Amino acid sequence: MEEISDMEAVELEVVEECPVKQVELTVSKTDDPTLPAVTFRMWVLGLGACVILSFVNQFFWYRKMPLSITSISAMIAVVPLGHLMARTLPHRVFFKNTRWEFTLNPGPFNMKEHVLITIFANSGAGTVYATHILSAVKLYYKRKLTFLPALLVMLTTQILGFGWAGIFRKYLVEPGEMWWPSNLVMVSLFRALHEKEKRPKGGTTLNQFFLLVLTSSFAYYVLPGYLFSTLTSFSWVCWLAPKSILVQQLGSGLQGLGIGSFGNDWATISSYLGSPLASPWFATANIAVGFFLVMYVMTPLTYWFDVYKAKNFPIYSSELYKSNGESYDILSIVNPMFHLDKNVYEQNGRVHLSTFFAMTYGLGFATLTATIFHVLLFDGRDLWRQTKSAFKGNKKIDIHTKLMKKYNFVPTWWFVVILMLNIALVLFTCEYYNESLQLPWWGVLLACAIAFFFTLPIGIIAATTNQAPGLNIITEYVIGYMYPERPVANMCFKVYGYISMTQALTFISDFKLGHYMKIPPRSMFMAQVVGTVVAVLVYTVTAWWLMEEIPHLCDTSLLPPDSPWTCPMDRVFFDASVIWGLVGPLRIFGVEGEYGNVNWFFFGGAVAPLLVWLTHKAFPNKQWIRLIHMPVLLGSTSMMPPATAVNFTSWLIVGFLSGFVVFKYRPDWWKRYNYVLSGGLDAGTAFMTVLLFLTLQSKNIDLQWWGNNGEGCPLAACPTAKGVMADGCPVT
């Protein structure tokens, strides 16, 4: 072998140094190519995790507290099962000495097959957003939508994202500068779960701790889930003045400001914001400040100063109203062609939003521009340097890319073929089922163009800053002006233009996880394709089953007051389809609408990071100024509605205890058990919820007593304007 020159040695040394310090400290620089990744255990546990998470997450989707079970839960839960299968399965080899040779048990349960199982689980954990279309059309608009077009829309949405991911993976996965910060949590957890450990004296192993938490949360959830549902939102302030609208507006955690309200229920805590145990204190603090400013400054001021006739409507609501406070009969303004009936709309008058709902749209506008300007101002120089380094032809590869070169690469043409076939299927679906889906062929191509254009720049931002601006507002705006008065077209355009890009970033993030963990690329490709198809099938079938099984699903006018099947997320999606699709932005936020001034939030969002940046430059020694993250702060309440005050107050309490108190004063305990605790709470709560539904709630076996009569704030949703009447409310 020829000797390596000094210059080559120096270059090799530089190449093997990871350009990002966090990656250098977290990700292993070694690989064992002999470890089997695609095994019988991987298929059984991977498909099982995908099916279970898909079913459970869709099951929770329609509930008042839609708990989302992440892949971390499955990632931890399969460890003892994998080791059990390694100990018990036979080692017999089938089809020996042929290309089809395989064995049920290739040896000890290893990290590579564990990663592929988690990729399958991630397919099930990632929500199929197009389910909202199915729910909106069938449950809210009360229109016919058959199973096949619904399945095709859900399937093509997910696969479309796979196409974008394949095209841009060269620029968003291989370069070391594109490091995808959130993946380091997964890498750390994988390494912790596969390190050999002995039970510490007086302590527990990670697997033992996980089982203890799972069992405890499973047993506890029978209280808020069935025996004592008031624990979901313990709003004691309302009880101080049961006849006062003001006090109940202040104290209600579900329909008011949530002062003093909290939830003793993991589903309440983690429903909309995810697990607070996984949120760093820096992000939790920004969310806390944003929530305080929105809920306890902006909302009271706009309501009690009667901005946009705020007192005619509830202080917190995602519903749509007439100017006199009556609920707007949306179905009355839909003609037989599923378009806006302009004559009836003129007779009924304009659609009105609660002022809180209107302001949350404004904050969404502000968050979009704030994200762009924040990244340009605070990360622009580094982003430009990293991007040039990633794209220049003679770029150096880091050690992880070098190690991956030994595996067979997935050709780009595989992804291009999938993309072209998928776009053709989308065009066929939208044209053949145009009466149901409404989106014309040019709308499909425009949505694809938007997704294609934004995937790379937003992917670069997400890969380097962990912040990704959403395109939902842009897509709704564009199609709302170009093709108004067609609600399903608006929903489909948003799903193909925005969600396919979001799905692409999820796939790319998974690619990078496989890159860090040295998973053969073709095995990753197989796991993602199969996992995506299986997840879509399970999500669709589960949604269809729940629509048939649960009477009056999502219809709050017919459901019992304490019913968990209120579909808050679908309600917001439906209202958005009315605002942006049926009525159109021109009649809401445009020259013909009442909320035109809300567009100034776009400007405010652009200015806010500039003010922080100028302050940081003026006082460079004040490091805390740099931690003011305006996109996170302005977007902190982006999930409200459907999220409520009690979700935030409970989440922030737990986030403070975990991210600040325990992290600061018990750092060793936090590093060892924090993420395992989160996974155990998720899994135990989910299993008990499904069990309660299958054994009791599906058979209408209820427990009637005051502890199951809701939070006790019936007047919180009452309007306070003089002469405005609402059911169950006193006339002021």
C-alpha cells in the first residue's frame, strides 16, 4: 500500500472532524457493517409498532384531548421485546446458500434493527394530515365522500413528500453542516438503551424504570379517563362564583383564560404541544412568555375594549358567528354544487370570528415573517457559509458520510419515478373525482411547484436552526384568491402544497437519523416506503371505523356535554376551510372583509426580530437578549384553538419542573431518565384510553356523578354584550 502524503493526512484529519460540535460530541464515529439490519424481528416489531401507533394516534385524533404518541414510546417499548425474541426464537437457517437465505434469529438484538423499527414507528406516529379533509367533508359539511378517493388523497399526500425528500437529500442529508438538531435526542437514547448496564444499588435499569412508569400511568389514567374526568381541567376559580360570567371567563381552562386551572392528566398536558419533558428550558421559557402576552394581555384588552365586537362572542372560541352572536349556519350558504351560495350569504351577512380566533390568525401571519427575518438576522451569516460549504463542488465530507459510502446508494431516479407516478395519480384522482375534490389540474401542479420551491430553503433552515416556517397560510391565501368559494379545493391544495413539504422534511430528518446510525440506505428506503403505505391504510380504516362506530362524532350540538369526541382539531380545520375556501380571504381579510387590519401582523412579525437584533447589537454583553426567539414567542399559541389554556398552564408547569428544576439540580437523573419517563407516560396513557373505550365507553357504560360533570364553568362561553342572547346564558 502506498504511503499517505502529509498533505493527504492533514486533509483526512480535517475531514474526519465533524463541522458541528454537538454532533461531534453525540454521534459515534464507528460502524459495524456486519450487524444485520433487516431481520425477522425488525419486520414483526416494526410493522407492529407502525400499526399500533397509527391506530392509537388516529383514535386520539377526534378526542377533546388528542394525545399524540411519538415514536420514542415505541422505540423504548420494543427493547425488551427485541431481547426476548433474541433469546427465544430458533436459529434455524432457511434457504441456506441462496440469495433468499434468512434466519428468524440472527443473534443478539442490535441497534441497527432497532433504528429501522423506530423508522416504521415514526411512519405511524406522523399524523396523516389529509384525514382532516375526510372529517370536514363527511362530518361537518355532511357531504358524500367515498372510501377510494379519500384513501388516494391520503396516500398521495404522504408519497408526494417522499419524492421531494429523495430529490433534496443530497443537499440536506450528506453535508455535515445540515445536522438536524432534534435527531441528537434520538441518537442519545439509542446509545443509552443499548449500553450494557447493571442495575445500580437502590436504583433501576432503564427498562425497569420504563415498565414502572408505564404501569403507573396505565393504572392512574382510569381516574381522569373514566372515574373522575374533572381532573382533566381542574378549574377551581369558577367554583368561587358559579353565577358570574366574568369569574368563569377568568377561571375556565377549556373556554376561558385558565387562571388557576391545571390538569392532572398526561393527555391534557401533552395533547397539543407534545411532551414537556422533551422541550429545552430555553424554548419552554419563550413559549411561557408568548402564552402570557397572548392570553393575559392581548386577549383581555381586545375583549374588554370590544375590538371587532368581541363581546358579542365567547372570549375563547374557534366557531363562526353572525354579527349578533348567533352561530353561523355554514351549511345554509353551501349550494348543491358545493360552492358558496352568494345570495344566501348576502342575506345571512358576513361570517364573524371571535376576536381571539382572529388574533390567532394574525399571530400566524406574524410568525411566518418573524421566522424568515429571525433566521436572516441571527443565523444568516452562518447559514450562508454552511450552505456554500454544502453546495460547492469540491466540498469535504464528514466522517459519517465517509462511513456511509460503503453501503449501496439509493439512486435518485428511484425517487423521481415514485414522484412522477404519484403526481400522475394525484392528477387522475383530482380530475376523476373532481366533483368531490374540486381541485383542477393546474391547482395540483401549482401546489407541487410551491412544495418543490420551498422544500430546499426551508429544509436548510430546519436542518441548521431547528425552526421551519409553515406554508399553510401561504397556500390557503394563494388558492383562496385564485380559486375561491370551493372549500374542498382549498383543503386539497393546502395538503398537497404544505403538508407534502412538511412530510418531506420528516422523511429527510429520518434519512439523517439513519445517516448518523449507519443504516444501509436501501434498507431505510424500504422501511420508509412500506411504513408510509401501512400507516396510511391504518389511519384511513381507523377514521372510517370511528365515523361509523361513534354516533354524532364531532357534532357538539348533539353530543353529551362531557363527551370526549368533540374533534377540536378537525373543527379548526373545517373553520379554516370556510374562511379561506368557501367564503374566501377576500371577504374575510381582504377589502370586502371586516378583518383587513389583521394583515398588519405580517409587518409586525418582520419588525419584531429586527428590534431584538438591534438590541442585541447595542448590548452585546447581555447574552439573555440573544435567547429571545421571536418566531417561538409569537408562534407559542399557534395551536390555540384547538388547544386551550389548561393545556398550556399544565404543560408549562411540567416543562419548568423538568427543563429547569430537575435539569439544574439533578442533572444526572435528568440525563438518565427524562426521555424514558416521557415515553412511559405516553404509552401507559394511550393503552388505558384504548382499553376504556373498547370495554366501557363503546358500550355506553358511563359513571354519572359530579366528578364527571365537566370543569364546572358553564358560563365561560357566554357573550357579555348587551342584548346578545345565547343558550344557557343570562341576558345582560
